[in-house]
Amino acid sequence: MIEVKELTKKFPQKEKEELLAVNNLSFTAHKGEIVVLLGVNGAGKTTTMRMLSTVLQPSSGTATIENHDIIRSPQQVRANLGFLSGDTGLYGRLTAREIIFYFGRLYDVKDAAISSRIQELSELLDMSAFLDKKIDLLSTGMKQKVSIARSIIHDPPVMIFDEPTAGLDILTARNIVNFIHNCKAQQKCVLFSTHIMREAERIADRIVMIHDGKLLAEGTWQDFQDETGLKDLDDIFIRFAQSSQPEVQND
């Protein structure tokens, strides 16, 4: 599971106060559950996920992945985590198979197990037609599938998806969503970030809303409807965002 505990991240700014990107954020995500981190662009979603993946160090607070602390045990965290973002960052001169094999070795997976796993993932993600083509020759959707495969070559129990459907066509985006549901069916813990309200409605078991780096609300889609009396997630999010703003005092 994922347990986030008062996580905070500040970035220094030139001749300005520090930018508070994530502000005392706490939430959990469990096995067999898809939790959507929902917020507008700039809300702190990517910064949160980069801290969880140990790419960024928190300014304060912490989190655990499968009971491993992101600050004290980053190597164990990475061993239990698959992290996927919209930026594939693949080396263009290697083939899809070579990229995936390379990452398998980085995770200390035995060569025979990597080969078997590549075959399994190729069938799951429908990659056989381009598995031995160079990355530079692949479409955006194909590259995203390769990026998924390299992220889960070690079969981690926790998956983090940072806006993985951004910029993808409808068919490729649907493949990604189907894969996420497959992760849930395997009882993996899934954290998925998006700023698209309809996407959150369709995929989430539970939604964690954040705004300006802070927790707005947490619950199921039904919880939010019952609490607000509203039926549209856009309206619900705006209601919570407006209620979080300090009242202006008139003289």
C-alpha cells in the first residue's frame, strides 16, 4: 500500500519566497484499489508522485510504499514500485526489447525471468509487432506501451501513473486504462493522477482532490455526491476549491 504522511515540498525561487508545491499532504491507497489524485494543472500532483518515487526529496513529512520509507529506504521503495509518466524518455537507438531488458537488469531480475516477462508483457500490451523495432520508429502509443513494460518488468506490487493518457489518442488512452484495471485485478495498489474530471469518474475507486498543494477532499464518487448534492464532478471540485479559499473581510 501507499501511505502519505504530511508530505511537503518547497522549491527556492529567485528573489522570492519559496514556492510551496505540496503542503502537508496525507492520504492512503490500498491493494486492489485505484486511487485517483485529482487536481488542476499546477496543483502539486506530479511533485507528489516524484517524491513517492524517490526522484525528489521531501522538504518535510514522508511516505511509505509497502512499509518502506521513501527517505530512509529509497532502494526498497523503488524495488516495490512501478512509476509511469506521460514522458516516455526512451533511448531512440535501442529496440523496445532492448530497453525493457536493460531495465530488468537494473532491477536485478535474472535474464531468463526477464525474457519470460517480456513475452508475457508483449502479449498483454499487444507489442509483438514492434518489440524488435527501434524506439525512433515507433508511434507515441507504441512508446507508451514500451514505457509501461519497462516500468513493470520487475512485477511491482505498487503502480504510480502520472497523467499517463495526456496527449494520447482515444484508442491508446483506452489501452492504458484497461491496463490499469488489469493491475487492480491482480490486487496491485494503483495511484493515478489526472486533471480530467471525466477520467477520474470512470477509473477511480476513491478520489483524492488536491488544490494549491493541499488536500481538498477525499472519498468515493458517491461520497462527494451525497455530501454536496451535486452530480457533476466538475461542479463538485469547484465547490470544494471555492470553500477552501479564505473569506475576504470587508472594511
